[in-house]
Amino acid sequence: MRPGLDKSARALLVPAVLALAAFAFYLTLGLPVGIRGQWEWRYYNIPVPNNLLPAFLAVLALSLLTWFLVRLPWKEVPRPRRALWLTFLVLAVFGLQAALLSFAGGPWMDAGGIIISPVATTYFSTSYDIRDVRGWTAAYQDRMPALGHHVRTHPPGLVLLFYGLRQLAAHVVPAHGTQFDAIAEVYRCFGLGPTPGDAAAAIFSAFLIALLGAVGILGVYALSIRLMSDQAALYATVLAGALPSLLLFGASPDLLIFTLTATTLALSYVAWREGRPLPAFFAGLVFAVASFLSFGVIALAVWLALLVVVGTLRRPDRPATVRVFLPLLLSGLAGVALVYLVLHLALGYHPLAVAREGLFAHRAATANELARAYWTWVLVDPIDFLLFAGLPLTVAAAWALPAISRQPDLRCLRTFLIASVLIFVILDLSGTVRGEVGRIWLFLMWPLAMAAAPALEARTPASAVAALVVLQGLQVILMKACLFQYMVL
């Protein structure tokens, strides 16, 4: 690590500052973020609420913690202390998410409103239809065409999760005499008639999802520590924690997919690198749980396949690699099969029938109901993706690519990044998502942090990493102040 901001660091930070300034100017002009008439991230048409101070303080806390962490000689830090510092980092990310969730309303009410709204998600509101869990799940594929626009294109996992949290809250929160009485009354504007327990469950769900999303950066660390140096892995982790999509969508179930994706990839890489079936089995378990929440993890299966293919092609001992891979594949499939066997026996769940209905419904919604063009979104989706990954981080990843392409000890990282780029291109060209990728493709954004980290370690002082986190935080504040992330009515 070099002291002071040298020429290389200035070559990174000056373009990052200019990119952020240009975006701020773009927002002041009120120009569309998206495509008018199809999908846009809408501007606030009301005065901006005057409670940005908690978010600014949370950005400051995250930045100060980052500055302290990146100056540590991470390789010399014992594992128990590493775990403690990474826990502090997760809590700092969660603190910023919580501050942003409390931006527009009270410290609790707005977050719960995002969850309970039939417009923002529909999973929580759909859980009101469940009377018999097994019967409802067993017939889910028959119910899907009549369900809300989010639910009918997804498996039942999220609806069942919210149903379970509602049942738990019903046993914990009294029916009357708590602060949740007034909050439930406000939530009745959604037409659901929630009880105080429902209001508590919605609020708890929002912050639980945010926390579980923040935990996802530990999966990024677990993978990064095996693809680069210890110090660079720390850099990748703190940059992943500063992704605007992760911070702005604290109550979105997409954060769960981010965490499960990072965990699956980390376990899969350990299994692949060390030839161990047990991590492959656990990777299969985590993947199956993710696929019970969202069909989007089909992309993860393709991502893993691309990683194996690219990695095999780049190794000289290809036949031996294939022989090692087959037992790992069988172990992973055993993990998947175990989860779905339990779901079928316990709930009567029919995964293939649900997948068929959900994927057809998703295609119909994308191509017909929403009437969004194909080629324009092929071009605009990458812009939306990079915007919500963070313009400073995007600049850093582009700045770092020439350096990491030449380092022989980063061959495995390059393999991972090649697979990441390929899955992004495949998803973009497939047209399966047209708009809103700033939220939906969070699970694909964190490789940008991994791409930037090794070059940051080799070519810049630690303060440059802290500066990038500050810039990312400023972009988050700017986007939160100007644009709606959730439409609840």
C-alpha cells in the first residue's frame, strides 16, 4: 500500500468524481432514468423529506469503518478478529440500509409499508389467502394465473416466509394496547385489514431482509479470499457492501437472492478447488432454497456451468478436471434433491409444474402485458445495471481491468470474471428482464467489486478504497433524495 494519492490513484478518483458529478447534473435536468412510456425510476414529485441526516451519518460511519479496516495489515489479523471486524462491517451496511428505509416516513412505518403493499411486492399480501399451508402449496401451480403480478412468476417460498412471520407475530404481539395498533390502522390504506401482529411482521420482515442482504457480503469475502490476496479480498468485501442496489432496496426480497447466490458460488468454488463433495452438497442445498424463493436463480445454474466450462478450458489437465467434477456435480444434485424431496413430502410441492407455469407467466408479462421493447432494453439494461452498481465502482472496475489481465496469480479470478460477463450478456440478450435491473440483477453486481480489488491493492493507497466508498455513499444519498425506489400505492 502506497502513502498519499499518487498519479495512479488520481487517475482512478478524478474520473469517478466526474462521473458522479455528471450523474448529479443529469438528475437536476429531470431527464428519464429508463425509457419513457415503458419503465422509469420516477422522480419525487413532492418535497424531499427532511430526514437525510441519519443516512449521512450512516454513510460517514461506513466510510470511517472502511478507512480503518483497509489500513489494517489484514493478512496478519487473526481469524477471530477478522470475524469480529467483518461483523462490524455487516452491521455498518445494515445501519445504512435501515437509515434509508426510514427516509420517507417514520423510523418503522415506511419500511413495513414497502413489505405489506400489494403494489411494491405482493408476496406479503398474498399470504392472507393461505388457510391450509399444505393444501395451498400443493395446488400452487393451479392458483398462479390468478395471483398478483410478482407472485405468479415466482415459486411460493416468499409467500410462505411472510405467512410464517405473520403467524409468529400473531403469537407475540398483543391484539390491542401496543404502538402497532396505530400503524396497522395506517396500513389499512392498502385494503388488507391488517392486525397489529401483521403490522409488526411487515416491519420486522423489512429489517430482517435488509440484514440478511448485508450478510451476503460475507459470501463475497469467502469467495474473494480464494481468488486473490487477503488484503484485496477485504477491499472487494467493503466495496460490495457499498453497492447502491444493496443499500437502496433494503426491504426487497432480491437481497435474499444476492446472499444465497454469493454463498452458493463460494461453496461451489471451495468444492471445485479442493475436490470436496461436502461443500458441493451444501451448495446444492443453498441453491435449492434460493430456487424455492425465485426462478431467477436459473441464471445462477447457468453461471455455475459457465464457470466450470471456462475453468476447464483454461486448464491443461482437462480430462482430470472432468473426472473430479462429476462426483461434485452428483453431490450438488443430491443437495438439491434433498430439499425438494422434503418440500414435496411436507407440503405437497410440485416444482416442475410450478416452474412451467411461472416461466410462461414471466415471459407473457415481459413480452405482452408490459409491452416493453426488446432492443432498446438490451442497450438500456446495462446502463441501469452499472448505475445501481455505482458509477465510482464502475470506473474502478474499468480502471483495474488492464492490470488484472496481466497478473499470472489472478488466473482463477479472471476465469470467474469471464463467466460473470458471459452470464450478464446471456441474460441481457435473452430479454428475460426489461427494465428494473437495478434491483433485479443485484446478484450479478458484486463481481465488479472483485474486479477492482487486486488493482486497488497493487496500485493505490488504502485511502483510495475509503474514498471510493465515500463516493458510492454520496451516490446512494443522491439517488434516494431524487428517485423513488419503491412504489407502494
